[in-house]
Amino acid sequence: LIGEKACAGRFDTVLSRAAFKLPELVRMASFFLAPGGLLIAMKGPDPREELEAAERVLTAAGMTYAASRDVSLPGINLSRKIIIYRRVSR
């Protein structure tokens, strides 16, 4: 769907469960997100390196870091981090 003009900037939310490294995910999600839209990505317990790498692509992608949350997955005692980015421009 990337590159399909009918999909560009049409979505309020893109959700990912550890599918891509953050820099690549930020670039891909920015295509689909409308201004104000959110990219919500679940990552491992310590995604510092990916967060730092993603910082380098945010401006070009028209995105900004919004928040992160630590979560525990019920029943399996694993911790994950939810990372949230916001689309600020087209």
C-alpha cells in the first residue's frame, strides 16, 4: 500500500507489534498518517538504540516523539515498551 495515493495521509493511527526497526517504521507510517495521527509501536523492554536512530529521521518524516509507556504482558511476565509518535506535517 505504500505509494498508493489513495492511502496517503488517510489514517489516524498506525499500530505495529515489533515488525520493523523504529527508523524504518517511522518513515513508512508517515506516508499513511494524517496530520495529528499517531504511530503506536510495541518494542522490547529497552529500545534505546532504536529510539536514538529514529530521532535522526523524525524531521524528514514530518513526525515527532510523543510518549512512551512501560507495559507488562499479562500471563507471560514480559515487559515491553510502547512508543508513540505524532505526525506533525505532510
